[in-house]
Amino acid sequence: MKKWKCTICGYIHTGDEAPDTCPVCGADKTKFVEIIETVEPQDISTQSISDLPSELSSSQKLFKTIIDMSSEVIMKNHVHPISVHVPNGVVPISVFLVFFAVLFNKDNMAIAAFYNLCFVVLSMPMVIYSGYIDWQKKYNGKLTYVFATKILCAALVSTFALVLVLWRLADPQVTSLESTTKWLFVIAHFIMLAAAGVAGHMGGKLVFKD
């Protein structure tokens, strides 16, 4: 029985032919190669300064070198899967604190939710940047449905978190009984939570390859 490897995510398929689509990352059949020998592909995650095009200016070379070095650190230390646990862990806390704040008219819960959400806003740039590095270096920047979904969800979480923080700053009484937009505020939190959950699910598909 032949074995086929997805060149995007590394999923291994056993069968006479490659599958029509990769069940892990969604890449099409053309992205599969038959495994004939156990030779690992060359590591493309790093590039020496001597490989840089000679037409680049000194400042451009320096900038690219800094990016390459930071990318290597991010990849080597698994920064993305570590950093992504921050919003995935804090967002649910913030959402349910807001829900109970509105339900029981508890302003202290609303304040706690606000500060948790501020932490999410501050963490998302690193989550997105490290995720972009992983996508480019490990998966060659291929925009399959899995990665498109993860990118969209990251954008939704970042946008909703920032909007909700600004909303609370503009209207500190948004969770009070008198507020006419309190449930809209809660619904926006749950949309953000759903986006974070979908992103986590897609990340799990890549990690566990199922």
C-alpha cells in the first residue's frame, strides 16, 4: 500500500492514490507526494545573511536579519501555541463574567471582565505575529480553508476584543439594568468566544492531524 504525504501540513495518507483533499489542512490532491524514501525536506526556516540579495540596502539587510532571527526564536520555542493559550483561556472567563454581570446586575463582575479583555487585546498582536511566522515557515504560507478560517477568526477575536474594550470605556454602565444595549454587548462577547473556539479547533486539527 502506498503512502502519501501532504506537503502543507505533513499529514500521512495510506492508499493507492492520494485523497482528493487533506482531512487536516484542506489542501487539494496536487499537494500530496508519494513517500518513496525517508529523506526529510531541507529546513527552510532560516536563511543566512550571505543568502540575502546583494541589491538590498544595509538597513534592509539588517531588518531582514532581525526578522529571520526573531522567526527562528518563535519557531524553536513554540511561541505561537504558547501565546494562543492566553486568549483561549481568558476570553471564556471574560464572556461569562459579562453574562453574569448583566444577569445579576453585578458591576464588579463587569469590571473584572473588562480587565480580562484588556489582557486579550494586549496579547493578540503576539498571537497573530507568531501564527503568521508558523504559517509561513512550517506550512509555506498556503492559504487552505483551515488557515483561511484561522486568519479570519484571529481577526474577529482581535476586532471584537478591541471594540468591546472601547465600548466599555465609552459607556461604563453598559451592563447595568438601565442600559438598552446590555444584551447586544453580551452577544458580541459570545461571537468573540465562538471565533476563538473555531480558531482553537482548527489549530487542534493541525496539531493532532485528525
